[in-house]
Amino acid sequence: MNKIIYARISGRGEFPVDMLRRDLCSPATEEDSGLISSTFKSFDKWVIFVKRPLLERRRKNDPVFTIGRWNSFGCEIVEVSSPYQDRPALV
């Protein structure tokens, strides 16, 4: 079973890169990779999408991401069906 789970993460300041390792995820798109880099130059608000492959079946309400840990970095994380859903327009 190979399924990819996506999440929308919003925050301010530097993106907590170590959370990618902790939650076994990566930027969902090339655009998200670039956005992560840009967070180290500015303390503006950002929205970044990540993806995580699931290698085994998931029970319906089992969390995939460590929500409390993301929250401790001042981030909000919400599971989404696609990295293109609710993507803010670039200004």
C-alpha cells in the first residue's frame, strides 16, 4: 500500500526544518522547497505544503503528523487532499 498524505502548514518566521525529519515528510512541490528557503530571510507569514508517504494501512482517526509538536513551533498544520488545495496566490 503506497498512499501519500498531504498537509498545509502555516506559520511565521523560520520554517522548523527538523520537523520534516521528525514527521518523515518532505516539501510537497518544488515551490514549497523554495518557500522553505525563503523563510530564513524574512519573518513574514507563510503557507507551505508537505507530503508523507504511508507504507502501511492507517486507521481512520490515527494522526499522521505530530500536530502538538508543530504547534510548539508556532505552526498550524491541517491535513489536506492535495498540495494545490487552498494554496495562496503569490503576490
